[in-house]
Amino acid sequence: MPKAKVVMALAFRKGAVFPSEAKEMRDERTGAFIVQLTAHESINHHLYPLTCSTTPEVGWVIFASNRSGTWQFYKARFPQGEIVQLTDDPQGVNGYSGHISPDGTELLFTAHGEIRAVNLETLRERTIARWDGASLGEVNLSKSGEWLVTAMKWQGRNYLAVAKTDGSKADLIFESERTLIHPQFCPADETLIEYAQDPAPRMWLIRRDGSGNTCLYEHGNDEFIVHETWLGERLELVFVHWRFSLKRMTLRPAEPVPQPSGIVTIAELNAWHIAPNKSGSLIVCDTNHPDIGILLVEVQTGQWRTLCYPQASCQGTQWLQTRYATKEDFERAGKEDWALSWMEAKVDTVYGPQWTHPHPSWSADERWVIYDSDVSGTTQVYAALVAEI
């Protein structure tokens, strides 16, 4: 092997420290203060927007990158500082699977049929649960950090898997012929999990023990419902009716699970990926077709303002449509249907590639919005200051 390649191979390892790549800038149209955190000529993206990418004290931003040749996790000191490699799995990790523990000590993630945790200081890894040959999606933690849930494709079937984060218990609580994605614990009740079935009807609710599985909203494939998540710490959900509106669903207490009591429109706009703040008063979202930037939407009034313009390429043929993708859509795109939706797909051109989407999310102190953009030619991680807008 040539000497230059040996040096590169040795440079990337768990615990390797790299110089800061951060630089400051202003959005040309809104004036928002922005920090670009990564600049390596590779794909770099923060965690999936249903979770926070900063540690609780906002001292670090966690991101995934294929800069070493495989997908690994890194932490970048925030707002500026060194970059530290957190994982060095030879086959790579699921870069969109990470979730930071409530105390900020660990990053929980999935790779090769395993749910793992890496300590963000010592970099020691532990395995929480394993299913040989399974394809796992992102990890979602309960508010207390005691429980986690993930979606799974395994042996030709689809599952929801729940585990205790200390590794003492792991169960498959639900099995389906349909694809299952994006399970999320209710912040107000750790026994409740909202998740999506794909395609329609999308939104479902289930108890942590697998009981009470209930469809929350009956609709067909032509009503393109996406990106639902909990609104604050109460029995409410927000979701997108692509490309028409941002909506809010209220649930009323009931057994075996809470039931919908009403749906209202927050705003008629082409909100895309959405992330509410902790109180549920404000939602950050990106937009597409047309791209009108990253928006801050007031839940009570529906009024919105533009934070910044990421100018990401926002790829995916299905986002030009107002219906879910069918098997024929994926076949036309040449996608092999072996992965858990797009979460572990090599390249998905129907709904992605995902790293071409901004995917905005809040920092732990909610003073910043973390997002991605490939405006420079390769996807990089950015942070926009909300406090000045």
C-alpha cells in the first residue's frame, strides 16, 4: 500500500482528534448568524431531527460522516473547536440512528443488528441488544432514559423492538407485514409509543408492552401524511399533510390507548421535516417545492418567519408528488428493497438521499437550530442562532 494511503488509514480511529473545521457566516437574506461546523469533502450530517444533536450543556454537536470511507459518529466542540471520532466500526454504523442519553454521557445507536451505546468521554462501547441479521432504524429514548425503542426488519418481517437501556431486557413487542418506521416515546407517558406504518394509514399508537395497537387516523395513499411527532409534553401530535399544511392532533385519555379528539390546521404551508420545541409553542421546519427556507412556526397562531435559507438540494422524486411511493416507484428508481425504509439504504433517490435534506432540529438550550446543507457541494453541518431573529 502506498505510504499516503497508510497515513490516511491510520488517521481515522476511535478517539482520533482533528482540528476545528468551524467558520462563521451570516445568512445573506435574513442576516441570521450561522456557524458551519464541518468542512471535510465528504458527507456529514447531524442526527435525525426527531432527536437533539447537541449534548445537554450544548458543548458538543454529534454528527455522522463517511470521511473515513465508512459511516462513523463524531463530536464537534460547539460552537468552535476540535472534532473527535467516537466509533470505528469496520463496516460502519447507521448514521441516522443516534440518540444522546438524557444525562449526555452516552450516544445510543444501531449497527449490524445491534443496539449499542458509546460513552462520549471514555469512548467505551457496550451492546444493549442484538438480533443477528436484522436491519435496525433509529433509536428513540423515553424521557427518563430508562427505555428505548427502534424499528426492525428481520427474517422477512417487520418489528418494533423495546429494550431497557441498561441492557437487562429486550423484547419484540409488535410484528407486521408492513414497514414500520420512526417509533417515538410519548414524553408525557413512557408506556406510550407513536410510530408510523408505511404506506397509509401512517400514524399508530401502541403501549410499550405491545398492547392496544391503534390507528390514529384512517387515510389513503393519496393523502400524503408524513413526519409526525409529539408536541410538547402532552397528549398531542403534530404532522405534515404534504405539501399543503401543518396539522395538530389532540388525544383524549382512554383505554387501551388514548384516542384522537380532534385535528386542527396550524398553518397552510409546505412544511416538510418538523421539530417542536420542548414546550410545544414553536416548531422549526424546512420546506421544499418551493424551498422557502427554514421556518419558525408559532403553534397557537400559525404565524411563521424565516430563520435562514440552507440552499440544500432537497432531493427525492416522491416529494414532487402528493402521494406515498409505491413498489413501482422504488422499482423505477432501481432501489433494492432490503433495508429498513431509507434508514440503511445505500442510496435512495425516491425519498432522498436524506443527507440532501436540511432536517432542522433544536439545540438542547433551544437557542440554535442545527441543520444540514450540501450547498457547498458536499453535505455539511450548520447551526443557526435563533436568539437574534
